[in-house]
Amino acid sequence: MWEPTLYGRYADQRSRPFFELVARIGAQDPRTVVDLGCGTGELTVQLAHRWPDADLTGVDSSPEMLAKAPAGARFELLDARAWKPAEPVDVIVSNALLQWIPEHRDLLTRWVAEDLAPGGWLAFQVPGNFDFPSHVLIRDLCQSAAWRDDLGDLVRHAPVGDPVEYLDLLANCAVDAWETTYVHLLQGEDAVLTWVRATALRPMLARLTPDRQAEFLADAARLLGEAYPRRAYGTPFPFRRIFVVARKES
């Protein structure tokens, strides 16, 4: 279950990649725009400012997230894997979703082949930090003697590709692929734990009882606190992201 309030605690840092992704989409006057994995929809409605005449739809599988959606777009409660437009659309945006979908490479090729109009644009970004301490330490913790029976099967080592892999995958399009490592300056106690609790730790916490959740979070807080020490000015948190913008041939 997603927690919109917790996820939104670092909204400015989480939204920056979205705006940098969308800025590279060259669509001038699209008729239809879809945001797959739109979350609370706060960023979806920003697309209405970019393309005010477009028919704009946000799609997400979390009722908790969509309950927070603002006015300014149409929203659908649906898994992105089940999304199928009545006719091909002009722009597909997917921000920080595909890392949760193991078969997303097949999904991307289907979207381009079947669901994107000729000359249309596909733009997505995914976290690329699965080899960073924030994820390595959590994987090790889940596979430790204390937690492997409960959580060992939830470990994900490399759920996304690198920019070159996506360039190869979408080679029949004009592709712009790149990566950026942000250094987010987080504030507050156990700042990195708070960040990953809203995302990477969600499957683990959903499986544990409240008492076990507290134990797991205490273990995670200790490890993350050592890896990301808090400074007087905050906690620096390096975060790599992978971006792809592809234009289908007309």
C-alpha cells in the first residue's frame, strides 16, 4: 500500500527528474497525452500547462494515490500493464514506474509498436541506484539470518537497464537516452530511511506485522545512518536516474 503523505515528504527532489524528462519531449500540439504510473497526479496536471489543448489522462494502480489527485486531468485506476488505449496516443510519459514491472522491456516495445501514434513520443525515467548503498544494504538486510525467512524473496538486484540497453531496445525510434546522478540534500532525522520507506521498503513493510516492521526499520535505520551520515547542513543522498525519450517514426 502506498502512503501519499510519506511519499510526498521529499516532493521537490522526487519531481525534479519528471520536469527534466518532459523538457526533452519535442511534441508541439499533441491530441492525446497519457501519464502511466501517475501517482497522486500532481505532476500529471503539470502536463496540462505544457499542452493545454491535449486530452490528458493519468493512470495508476494505487487507489490511495489517486484519492489525492487534483482537478485538471482524467484519472483511471488501472495497472499500467493492462492499459490499452482505444486508439494510439501522441505522448506517453512514465515517471519512476517501470522499475516495479519486471517485464517492462516487453511493455515498452508494445507501447511503441501498438499504442503510440506515428510521430508520437515515449518518455520515461527510472531509478538507476540499485547498486548504491541505499539498496545494497537493504538487500543484505533482507537476506540476513534475522530476515531471510520473511523477506529474502523480495530482493531485487537489477530491475532496470542502462541507457545503452534502452537505446538498443528502441532502436527503431529516434532515441535520446542519458543518466544523471543527483545529490539530494535531505533534512530531518533518518532522512534516507524516510525516503526509501516510501518506495523501496514498501514491499517489505507490507509483509510484516507492526511489531516486526518496527524491528526491521530500526535495523535499516542503523545501516543507512552509517552509510549516509547526517551533517550539520543535512544528509547528502546521491541518486542516479536513467532517462529515455523516444520518437516513433512518422
